[in-house]
Amino acid sequence: MEIGSEGWCAAMSEVLADVNLPEVRATVEQRIGDGNGGPVVAYRLVIDGGRAHLEPVLPDAADAAGGKSESLDVSDDGVVVMSQSRETAEAVRRGDMGALAALQAGLIKVSGDVRVLIAASEALALVNTALGRALAEEEDSASGGGPDDCGG
């Protein structure tokens, strides 16, 4: 299942349904491109009322006019857009690079109300942990591995 697809967002939202989050409101749109102006995969994490879910962003909305989504107004409070290459997204997802290090190195571009990232940091950490586990399990099952194949 491709990251950002409707099916992927639904599956990851099911994972997040069991995660109790702090009462914060945040919308973080992730845009993952090829780094050369090619197609952008985009999805949105919505946190509200102690719950979170993911929703896909239509490719034409994420690719529109210089990569700015027409579907999200980043001037709204509670909205952040994070853009990065596929390589950066994969490195962060695998844990090879921390998101903060990628931000500091300029590999992740942030626009919108960045105060949201600070205010929602605890919720974002919980979401990241839950999604990281689910993605690792997805990779293990895709490669035929499992808990017994980890060498211990």
C-alpha cells in the first residue's frame, strides 16, 4: 500500500484509533516529493479531541502552484505543512535521521503556524511511535519476517 493513499490513510487511522492523545488541536500536512519537482505524495494528520486520523490529499491539491496546497490555508491557526524528499522521509521513518536533525539541516521545510509543533509535541510523539510500530510490522509481514525472525 502506498504511503498517502486512501487505503494507507484508513489503515493507519485504525492504528491511531486506539491511541489516547492529549487534548490539542493540530493539522500537519506531510508532502513527500522526489526532490526534483516531480509528483508529490501528500497526506494530513488531524489531531482533535484526544484522537487522531490521517486523510489523503489529492495529488493536484498538493502539486498546485509551486507545491502549495490549495486545499489547506496555512495561515489558519493549528495548521503546519512539512515538505521533504522521499529520501528524507524514508530516513526519518527508519530512524536513520531524527526529524529535528532533518529540520535543522534544511531537509524538511516547514510552513504555517510552527507553534503547533511545540504545543502538540507530546501528541505528535505518541502518533509517531504508533505509526512507526505499524509501519515496521507492515514491512516485516511484507518481507516474510516476524517477531521470531529478529534473532532473539
